[in-house]
Amino acid sequence: MSGRFVPFAAPHVPPDEALARARAFREQLATRRSLRHFSDAPVERAVIEELVRAAASAPSGAHKQPWTFVAVADPALKRRIRAAAEHEEKLSYGARMSDEWRRDLAPLGTTWEKPFLETAPWLVVLFKQEHGVAPDGTTRKHYYVNESVGIAAGFLIAAVHAAGLVTLTHTPSPMGFLAELLGRPRHEKAFLLLPIGHPAHDAEVPDLARKPLDEVLIVHEAAGS
Ligand code: IYR
């Protein structure tokens, strides 16, 4: 049985504008940075809702949309999340990480301390649904869950940037405490935690370079073209 089809509403971009549009978008994305220093300036709930709508427009395996976004602005809950994250991170930085891992993180200046989990006005926790649940309670298969949720996370990060806000792709490890604190069911696993807000007025970011195109792109064009 085939699904219902509707005409594709093609975007109104003349083909000869593709390069200019691609460059403009790339230049806008190039100014995005992961931030660890947030201001406590508020962000309206309506903004967060638009950002999550953008993220949830991502493609997914068999269109199962295997994600749940939990947006937290409640200071008491943010405090509990920070305490649990710092508990895990203290163990990680203290003993769980390898020497190589610690050396790799040194240029980023990260530590077990995560004040941004309380300072940022919103924490959005992205959960992956390992399977679906039908109305009668039986399970439904989900496909390519990590790929799907990873793409949704990318959309979310790009949407945050387009809104003039900042975020951090944060992975307190292990993340099991998030499902517990946020009351998520067993088939949902925390995938990423993204604080969202405005940067602190004195925010700094590490001086990092992105790999040049010739290090990340290999092209096979038709011979002779
Ligand atoms: N989850 C820890 C450690 C960490 C790991 C990687 I890989 C990073 O790119 C950054 C941090 C933390 O959030 O500090």
C-alpha cells in the first residue's frame, strides 16, 4: 500500500542564485560558536517553541520523528540538573577520562563545573525514542534513531544561531539522570543537553580554526568535466 502524495512546493530560488545563497548561508553559519558563558537574560517561551519546531522538521527514518524535546526554565529544576551533571562530570574529569581525552579538552578550557546549566534561561534536553508506543501500549519500531536525532540537533543548533541566540552541545556523561529528573519513560534516552540563551557580556570562546575544504572534501566529477 502506497501513501498519499501531494505536489512539491518548490522553493523560489532561481538556479543561478544557488551559489550566492549557499555562500550567504555558509557565512552566517561560520559565525556560530559553542558558548559556555551565558547571561541570565530571558528568552521568551515562544522563541523556544519556534526553535523546536525547526528542529522537529528534520528528516527521520521512515518519518517516525523519534525525538522528544524537554524545555526547562524552572530554576529549581535547572539547579537539580546542574547538581546531577556536575556530580557525573566530577567523576569523569577526576578518573573516568583517559589522559588523551583530558589533553584534547585542555584547549577548550572545560572543567567539571557547569554554571551555565543554571545561568542560561532555558535548557533543552533532546531525547531519542528507541522505539515508538502505539495508543494500545504496544511498541512500534523506529529506524536510524541516532542519525535522525543527530540531524534534528543540527537543525536546532542552526535555528538557535539564526535567532541570534547561543547554545552549547553539552553531553554530561553518563546522561541517565536526565530521564529520571524529567520523568521520561524507559524507551527515551537523553541524547544531548542544549542550554539556550544570550552570551554573557564578557563571554570568550577558544581560538579554534575549522579544517579547510581540501581536508574535508573529496570530489569525483565525470572525467573531462
Ligand atoms: N562532557 C564533558 C566533557 C567534554 C567532552 C567533550 I568530547 C567535549 O568536546 C567537551 C566536553 C563536559 O561537558 O565537560
